[in-house]
Amino acid sequence: DTAVSQTPKYLVTQMGNDKSIKCEQNLGHDTMYWYKQDSKKFLKIMFSYNNKELIINETVPNRFSPKSPDKAHLNLHINSLELGDSAVYFCASSHGGPNNSPLHFGNGTRLTVT
Amino acid sequence: GENVEQHPSTLSVQEGDSAVIKCTYSDSASNYFPWYKQELGKGPQLIIDIRSNVGEKKDQRIAVTLNKTAKHFSLHITETQPEDSAVYFCAGGVGTGTYKYIFGTGTRLKVLA
């Protein structure tokens, strides 16, 4: 029973392509996130959704468009992929914000742009 | 905005010794401090957390201490074992009305058998 699951696990694509990463959580949480982890392991928040509403958008290029069809799903679509987009993308969820519960992470999607 | 600094970036210890990882935060409104362990090919997993109304918390071989005045918090692992080898992240969170957890830069811990 995977709590936060993301697909695909690996994604290799060429510059200029458009790709999507999907995330689902079965924890009943109301807040979901996308984090980007670069080659130096830095974890940087990209987006946060609470009850399907965008709460945080951390100066991410508008080539990145998150979509939350319901509380249990948060997908990430990336247009016109660039070399610098290569990273591991983690989906996470929590019950409310830091006042309430910790983050639960998926196992990541390793995106390689060639 | 909030910034969390973490030291050291790498740490090697002999099996059985203790390991200490330190973090400092900048936002005095931060009131929640989790620690995560990330193993190869996996997402970060929560190992222990502490809230600002508590100075210390312990769970078996792992303990976390918080000094609110100095804005420091630390992770202590005693009797280290090879399976403790991983990347550890501290994080700071500001509660009520925000949903932002800011992570430290990570510490790669290697426990030598």
C-alpha cells in the first residue's frame, strides 16, 4: 500500500518536448506539494495545493503547470523541456500545513532531458 | 524569507560512534522542525520531529534538540549502524496559514563498519 505514489519513476526525453508526471496519495491528506531535487541534493519547493487550490508557487517558470483534479491527485505538466529541468521531482502530501502534520514523500521521478 | 542552513555537508563516523548534524533557521515564526532520512533511490522519510514548545525529543537512538533563542536545532544519532548511512535533511516549517517547509542542504552520513 504505497501512501504517495508517482509515475513514472524514470523519464528520459529530448529538449523541447512536453511531459507530465502524475502523483496520487491515499493518506486522506488535503495538501499536496511538488519539490525539485537537483544533482547536489537540494530540495526546493515548487508548488503547494490545499484542497485543490494553489497556495504556493515558488517563482517556477510558467512552463511548469500543476493540476489538482481532486485532493488525492496532483499532476505536473512541463512544456518545452530544457536541459536545466533535469532533476528528481518529488511529490509529497500532508494534513494541513506544518502546524498539523509532516510531509510524506513519494519515491521521486528522475527526469533526464537530453 | 525563511532560510535553513545545515552542517556538515558530509560526515563519516565509525560504527558505534555518535553523529551530530546541526541546523540553523532564520524565521523566528518557524515552529516545527522535522528531520528526514533519504536513502538511495527513495524519497525522504520522516525520522523525528520537534515543535517549538519542546526543547528535546528522543526516539531510541535518535534525539533532536532545539534552542529557540539561538535558532538552532540538532539531530543526534547514537550507536550508529551501517544502515544509518543516508542523506539527512532538516527542515523548518511555519504553521498556521502557510504550507511551506524549507529544507536544509542535506548531510551525507557514512557509517564505516
